Amino acid sequence: MHSTVLMAHTYGPAEVLQFAELELPKLAAETARIQVMAAGINPIDARRMSGEFRHGTLPQTFGTEFAGVIVEVNDPQSKWKVGDEVLGSGAGFTHATVIDVPVSNLVARPANLDWLVAGSLAGAAQTAMTILQELQEKGPVKSLLIHGASGGVGSITVQLARELGIDVVATASQRNHEYLENLGATPVLYGAGLTERLQAIHPEKFDASLDMAGTEDATQASLATVKNDGFLGTIAGRPLSSSRIQPMWVKRNKANLQHVVDGVAEGRLSWLVSNSYPFAQAAEAYSAILQGHTWGKSVLSF
């Protein structure tokens, strides 16, 4: 079976992206072959393309999450069968027409989740769940400051934190304030004077902060408004001026993904797909991601 795969043989702007036709190998044990219907795009994809992050060697492939239909299964013990509709995390890349995925990564697609939503859940859902679980392991968190909360990870982190009874204050541009309010956060305008605005709206120091923006304003505001023994974390993946702000990394956990999938399917959690692009327009999608200021998730549609 063939697959059309998005690749880049060098680093640079979206013009470096190419489509390659690959012959897939024999399906490995405990693996399912998936006809992809939708695949979310995360900032890390575009930042790897540009060369800001250089993981592995060239040429590189992209994508970490997907939704699709099983076309082959190589696992006699698995509950999965050909024709099942699934979503989850990929094994190497998901921005392709056909992919091979360990059966342990698969979650059933609820019938009431459209393909675009289903294909964009896995990365942000598991990142947000990882963040909140690790925060709780460090001690009780009753108040949380989030920078860059209107993106895919931020949006679900706000909701999951509120589900836990945590008071959330989120910094964002003015155009994202109503969106964040609807998710349950108290929005604060970022930019010059951020620390003073945060102190005015939340006089007590926060128990923790999460930086999803990676800006110096976010760093200084967190240092000034979080308790001395509070935790400061970041998923921005950028060098920051303070070593007190600790990097956090997603841990794949199917139970965590299932929790979010169920919440979205049942209407307890809101999930926004702000932009969708045909696979053929992947370059346009990656360019838009690099520009930032997105709401929710961007998705490739197959």
C-alpha cells in the first residue's frame, strides 16, 4: 500500500514542504494501518519545519495526532478490526494519507465527534492532562496563571483546571478575552504593564503558573506574581531568562486521552477547531501556525 507523506529535506519556510509517495512496509505486529481522515497541526510541527527545533535527521516528517479508519490490523489479541473509526497519537508521523500506529495508541472515535475535532484531540489533550497531574503532584493548586491560554493546549488546560476547582487567570490579546471567559478563565491583557494588571485583578500570589507563550513579559510576570514556593512551568520550548521556570513535556497516556475525548463527546468540555485545510494546502497551514495568535486547533483534512 502507498501513502502520500508530507516531508521536508531542508529547514526553512513552508516552501520547503513536499509530498512524497512511499511504499509502506509489511505491517508490524501489534500495529494498525490507518486511512487518515484528519490530523491536527501543532506549533512544534511548524517550528521543526523552520529549524527552530532540530530533532532527528533530515528529511523529516510531521504530525503527532490523527483520526481515521483502520484498513489493516496485525494483532490477533486486539479488539480492533478493519473499518473501525479511531483517533490517537501516531508512531512517527501523521501528516500522511495512510499511517501505521501501535494498537495501544488507539481510542474509538465517538460518533458525535466530527473528523476534524477527533483528529486534533490527542496532542493537546495529553499535554494538558500531563501538566495538571504533575502540578497536583507538587502540592495543592488553588490558583493558576496561564500565559498563551487561547491555543489548543491552553484552551483545554483552562477547562480541565476549572473542572478541578482551580481558579484560572489567563493572559491574552483583547480579541481572545471573550473566548477565555467562556472557557472559565479570567482574562488579562498581555503587554506592557502586565504584572500590575495581574496584581490588580488577583492580589494574592498564584500557586503556580504555566507559560505557553515563551515571552519575556510572561517570564517576568510569573516571577512577580507566583508564590516563592510555587511552581513555574513552561511548554513553550524556548530559552527563558529564568531557570526557575521548568520545562514540561507531554506523556502519552491513553486513559488521559480518553478522559478528554469523553468530556468533549459529552459536552462537558469545549473543543474549538479554528482552521482546517485540505492536505494539499499543508504549506499554507504551516505558515499560519508560525504566525501565532491562533484560537483552538488547526487541522489538515483528508
